[in-house]
Amino acid sequence: MSIEQAIDRLKEAKLKGGSVAVLTGAGISAESGIPTFRGAGGLWKTCRPEELATAEAFEAQPEVVWEWYEWRRGIIRKAGPNPGHLAIAQMESLFSNFFLITQNVDNLHERAGSRTLVHLHGTISHNRCYHGCPALIEAKEPQAMIPKCSCGALMRPAVVWFGEMLPEEALEHAAIVSQEASVFLSVGTSGIVHPAASLPLLAKSNGAFLIEVNPDPTPLTSSSDLVLQGPSGVILPSLMAGLTSRTP
Ligand code: BJW
């Protein structure tokens, strides 16, 4: 089991016109200095994401939830894409059928140059009305107080919380490209939050070669055809280097 095997599979997909799908999670942004949700360094004031990323938490303690998002926005504003994001953006240009599915809300993939991507969990860069008014308002500056919509309701981050539906079109698209993929890479995700966590298995059950990139084992590890254990900021650039090298 080695990186060469992953390179061979990707080269084969390219030669045969097969498609490649990549699912990313918080781990890919860890090397940009953005804390993950779970695991070492992933907690905020000892709160778990399941306790903060919910409408119930926002209703009970809007200031606490807002403070968490403002803390994260502060980190994200200062962060930039890392070699893992850049490698995925470069990979896109090598394949005629390449799709990126991200659970991340930090927009670092776009900033790295990725174009063909769907966001499953929204974006932290915008707010929307808690009562459902349609406008999305960019959160450019830090805001200590929770802003209000013109309807009087509180604004909330434009992200998907537990118990909320994922954007329908994005999820449908993600399911289709997962089913069609010849190679599926699951990168930097703990694989415990559904429905995103079901996509690698959907791909595998439809014939994809499933590769996991993660320094630590996850529930997906035992189902993966190949596990590339390590940080995505190291592994993905090596994959790209192998893909673009002249040797067959
Ligand atoms: C590195 C690294 C390096 C570190 N390089 N890697 C089926 C079964 C059970 C439950 C459910 C189910 N279907 C639905 C549910 C309920 C629920 C759910 O999944 N619960 C689980 C906790 C059990 N899902 C939902 O509620 C979803 N909605 C839904 O299903 O709607 C339909 C419905 C509605 C009502 C009733 C019933 C059905 C919505 C999920 C929304 C998730 N939202 C969040 C917050 C987004 C906004 C925000 O950013 O604040 O999304 S939670 C959080 O977790 C965030 C992430 O996108 C998501 C996944 O986390 P991720 O990305 O995997 O990060 P980590 O931290 O967990 O892992 C990091 C990984 O990186 C680790 O593995 C590290 O090892 C690794 N790593 N350094 C590479 N350098």
C-alpha cells in the first residue's frame, strides 16, 4: 500500500477518461492554522461542535454561539490556503471529470483556485436571517453584537447546523459524482457526520477505488482500498508530483 498505488489509479482514471471525486473535511485546513472540530486542538472552551452547531444552542444562548463563530471567523480571515488546498486545485486541471465536495465553510478551496466544487455545510463568510429571509449578507468585519435582519430577527451564520437539511442541489450533485467516480479521495475528515460521511461508501459500492488521506484512523479506514496516513499538506502535493512526472 503506497502513494505509488494511488498515483497509478489516478493515472489510469485519467487515461480512461474516468472521473475523480474528492471529499474534504476540517483536516485539510488544519495546516492553515484552522482548528478541526474534533481531536487534539479541536475544541473551543471545552464545547463540542454538537453542542454549538445547532439551532437549539442558538436559541438558548445566541451570544455564546455567535462568539464561537466570531472566534473562528477571526482565525479564517488571517488564514490562507496550504499546499493541500493548492494540490487539489492543480489536480482539477489534470482531469476532464474532477469534482470537489467540501464540508468546510472556510472557502480556502476557492482561494486556492478550485472551481468545480460544492459546499455541503454552507459558508462562514456570510450571515442569513434566523427566520428565513432570503438575503445573504457578507460578514466582512468582526461584529461583537449579533446583527439583526430588517425583519427584526437575529442574523446567524450561513452554515448548516445539526438537524438541518443540507442544500438540496449540492447534496444531489455530491451523490451523483460520488456514484460516478472511478477514484474517490476522502481527505481530512473524521467521517462521522452524515450525510457527508456516507459519500465515500456510496462511491465504493458503485465501484470507486477509495483512498483515505488522514494522519489518524477513522470509521472509514477499514473500508478504504488505500490509506495514505499523514497530513494532507504533505501527501497531496506528493500525489500531484507523481501525477505530473514524466515517468509512465
Ligand atoms: C487531518 C489533518 C491534516 C487532522 N491532514 N487530516 C446517520 C447516522 C447518524 C446520524 C445522522 C445520520 N444522518 C444524519 C444524522 C444526524 C447528523 C449527524 O451526522 N450526526 C452525527 C454526529 C452522528 N447530521 C445532521 O444533522 C445533518 N443534517 C441532516 O442529516 O439533515 C437531515 C435530517 C434533518 C433532521 C432530522 C434527520 C435528518 C447536518 C450536519 C451538519 C454538520 N455541521 C457542522 C458544522 C458546520 C458549520 C460550522 O462550521 O460551524 O459541519 S458539524 C462539523 O462536523 C462541521 C464539519 O463539516 C463536520 C465534519 O467534521 P470534519 O470535517 O470531519 O472535521 P473533524 O474535526 O471531525 O475531523 C478532522 C479530521 O481531520 C480528523 O479525522 C483528523 O484526524 C484529520 N486531520 N489534521 C489531514 N493535517
